[in-house]
Amino acid sequence: MAALQVIDGGKRSAKSAARQHLADAQAEHKAACDALQTVVDKQAAIRALGGRADKIKADMDAAQAEYVDNLTTWAAAGGDGEAPASPASLATLAKQHADALRQAEASERAAAVLAPEVEKARLAAVQALQDMRARRRDVLAEVVAARVAEYRRAAAVAHGLREHLMGLARIDTALGDEVPGVTDLTMRMSHLIGVHYQLEPGGAERSRQAWRDLVAALAADANAELAQAPGVIDPDERLHKPITGDAA
């Protein structure tokens, strides 16, 4: 069956107040997220200073292991000669490690000082997200209102045309002598205009997905539009007799 396409309205030429408010909310949300990222990065950079102690500790462990290996080799050879001396690097690394531990402690305290600022920025980002979501609802309301108005206009035109067509059916008995077969004609007409259309296969899910896509798109694009409505079909199309000028 051929689908009868329901036509949606065109895109807006100018941004509405609801869409402008959504665009503003999106900009505020981005600014809040950027501010949060800046302070989080700053805190992370401070905490990264503590990682220096771990690296020095790894170098110190490696030097210590090498020293132990040298001692083991010396002992296995019978301990002849002087025992390998502790490498000077161990003492240097030990001092550096102690200094790095103190630096790590200081960096952690400094990072903790930033915690209230991080939390404040986080809450601001969360609030901005909620504000943006609320503005999305305003745009959805606008889209729904426009489609409802479009539907009502189409329904009004269809109803008027249907009643106009049915005007012939209401007088067909009186016209029986003047127009032979007019009753058969009006019966065919009544069947055709009384069709209960159905969405084409998969149309219901495409419609739901179109709304999901619009909601998702409005998170970043205040000008996002609802996709075209799915088509409809006449489930009994093949059962209808065509309307022709031939007498029945």
C-alpha cells in the first residue's frame, strides 16, 4: 500500500523567545561546566605534585634492589675483597623522597583548600543543567502547540469537505430519477471518506524516536526541529470501488 504522507510545517525563520531562552541556558551551562573543569584541573595539578614521591620511591627501590643484588653476588663469591658500598644515589634518593613526601602532604592540604570551590562550581553546573532542561520543556511546548494548531486546521478543512461531500448523500434519493445510479455513487463516496487511516508500518516507533531525537538535540541546539510525521495508509484500500462516471 502506498503511504499518504502527512506534511509537517516548515522551519521557523526567526528564533522564538522559548528557543532564545534555551540558547541562553545552554550557554550558561557550558560556562558553568568550563568553570568547573578549570577548578578541577587546578586541583588535579596540585595533587599531581604528590606523585613525585611515588616516582622517587620507585627509583629508590630499584637502586636498593641493585645494591642487594651486588651484595648477594659478592657473598656468593665468598666475600672476597671489600663488600660493595651502598650507592651514593640511595642517600640522595632517600633525601629527595623525604622532601617529596612533605611536598605531597602540602599539596594535599592545598588541594583540600580548593574543595569548597570545586563543590560550588559543581553545584552551579548542576543548577545550570536543570535550568537548561526546564527551558527544553518550553521549546517542546511550543513545538506541540504548533503541531496541534496544524492538526486542527487540517481537521477543520477535512471535516468541512466531508460534510460538503455528504451533502450529496443526503439528497441522493431525491435525485434518483434525474441521476440514475447516484445512490451507488454516494455509497462508494461514503466508504472512501469514512476510512480510518493507520500509521504506516513502523510509523509509531519512528514518531516516538523523532521526539526522543528532538529532546536529545535540544541539549545542544536550540534550533533543533521535530522530524517529519510518519506516513499513513488506508488498510482497506484494495477493497474500495473506484469512483468513476460509469453507470453501475
